Amino acid sequence: MLSLNRIKMSTMVQNGLKSYIHRLVIIMPQMEHQLMITTPMLRYNSSQSSSSSNSTGKYQTPSFISKKNVATTTKSRATEALANPFETETSSLTKSTIKNGVKLPSNMLFRSATSDRSTMTFSCNESQVDSISTRPLILLFAWMLSKNKHIDKYREFWTSRGYDILTVQTKPLDLLLPTIGGKKVAENVLNLLSKVKYDQMVIHAFSVGGYQLGEFLCLLSNESRNGNPDAQRVNQAMKGWIIDSCVFADSCPPGLSKAITHHPTIQPMLEKGIEHFLQITHSFTLDRYNMLSKYLFGNETKVPSLLLFSRDDYVSSVETNFRLAKGFEDNGVKTRTRCWEKSVHVLHYREHPEEYEYEIDRFIYELPTITKAPKRAPIVPSTVNEPF
């Protein structure tokens, strides 16, 4: 009876925390949305007041913005978000159901190198099930709250080089409630790769995608030890890791809060809220993050790795990135790093496009285990001093 009561209490606590964090990460950005609508207009009218002969110097709502409409719109968006916090951006995507195919979870998108580049589907067709693909796969663990329009550039990059790509989104609640969030995401990925099979795979992880990679590695390690042939096959299929702007365990509060909002008032409040939440839930949050870090730092299958980061990144610690690289090298893992002096978190491709492509193309070019896609000789940018 006591055990049953504990189970009930644990369930109640988890549900309560889920509801609390849900409102924290959904409602506060809606508050920011309303502030961002009004504040710029206030600044605009203030700056115009000195040059306008009939200006009163007071804030006036422009005729094309109704305060009532702003409030209504903000409230409705908040209501929609609360109704489905895991909703993904799907307006321009095709949700196709294919007989005997595999339907992907809503946080995953698949695009084949041979498909129309203007479309993506949530499903893999029948010919891709239970047969080894003739192409390699990019398993892309996206950054927090990334949108498809932001990831499209990476999809284009990889498909143009002959790779299929599976994109996996990690939501705020997946990170904050890892045992029922990120762990489940990892299980869904393994379940998919047990049906849609690849023997050559490269992981491209961004920011919080480093956490999701840890969940995936933990699952593969445990399942492989238990004799799961699908987990063993996926472990053997991993030929390279590309880790971009990785967020480590101690960077969770500032990293997650800044991924949600940059508002100068709301972001610090949200960071403190997340920090407090992690303190009271450390037994199944921080403790788990630290445990998963061991799988990432350990790299027990010695997968060659490329680490991409910058010195001025406020989320991805440059010291921890170098420590991760040294740990790999000391363990006999072929490792390459690129650290920019100045660059934006998860936007290194935008800030340094030629150098970014050079680093990845060189990394792939030097992987002898990738044979199912044509290798592109890296083009050395003028800003790179070392010759290839």
C-alpha cells in the first residue's frame, strides 16, 4: 500500500511540474510577443516627436494596430500553444500516410536525397522499410525551438551531397522532464532506425541536440549490452559525429532560457525559474544530464568527431568544448575542432559559410568508412591559413 501511494505521489509531482514548466516556457514568450509589438512602436513615435510639429511627445497607437486585436491575438496564440505544446511547424509540409510504410512522430522529418527538395514528408515509403539503404543518413538533432525554415539550409547542404536526412526536434519539456521526454525521443529514433535501415550514418547535433545525442548513446549502449541487434547495428553504422555549439549540463538554465527568449526582462526571470526547477528536481534532471554527459565524453565506440564552436558563445562553453576534444583524443578518437573567435550560437554556418562547409567537407572526405555518397573535395577558403 505504501509503495502504491508513493507511485501515485510521484505521478502527481511529475504532472504538477510538467504543468508548471509548460506555462513557464509557453506563456512567457507570449508575454514577450505582446511587449515586442508595443515597445518598438513606442520608440518609433518618441524618435519622431522632435521632428513633428504637431507631436504631443506621447505614445500613440498607430491606426493599423488595435490594442484589442493585439490582446486577442496574443491570448489566442497562448491558448493554442497550451492546447498542444508539442505542436510542430507543419503548414507547408506533407503529412502522407503510405501503406506498409513508417509514420514518423510529429517531432521528426525525413527527406531523401532523391526526393523533390521543395517537399518533405513525415513518412518513409515501403521501399525504405526493412532493407539497407543505398545512401548514407544524416541524423540531425536540432537546436531548441528551431523552425523548419532555419534547418532547410542544412537539409539542402546534406541532400546536395547525396545524403538522406532525418531531423529530430527536442522540445523544452523533453529536456526539463528527460525520463518522459528526451528518453522517449531517443526510443522513437531507435524504433524508426530498426525499420528504416542504414549502415552508414553521420550525426549532426546542435546545441541541446548534444543532450539528445547523449540520450541516444545511452539507449544504444544499454540495448546493445542487452543483445538488441538493431541497437548493435546502429552503433556500428555511426561513422562520424559533428557537434555544433553543444550545450553542456551546467549551461542548461542560461542556454534554454535564451533559446526561448532574449527579452531583457523575461529571459533572466525564465533562467531563474529553470534554475530553481532543476535544483528541486535534480534527482531526475541534473543527475541525469551529468550521467548522459559520460556517454558523450566517453565515446565508447570511438566515432571520429568534428567539434564546431566559438569563443564568444554565451551558451556553449569554449573550455568544455576543448575538454571534450582532448578527452576524445586521449581516448584514441580521431578529432578535429574549429573554434571561431567571434560567431553566434548555432549560426556558425550563417556567420562563416565558406569555412563551415570546408570544415565539414574535409571531415567527411577524411572518413574512409563513408562510401555510399560521392565525396566532395573541400575548397579551402581564403580565410583558412592551413592547406588541405
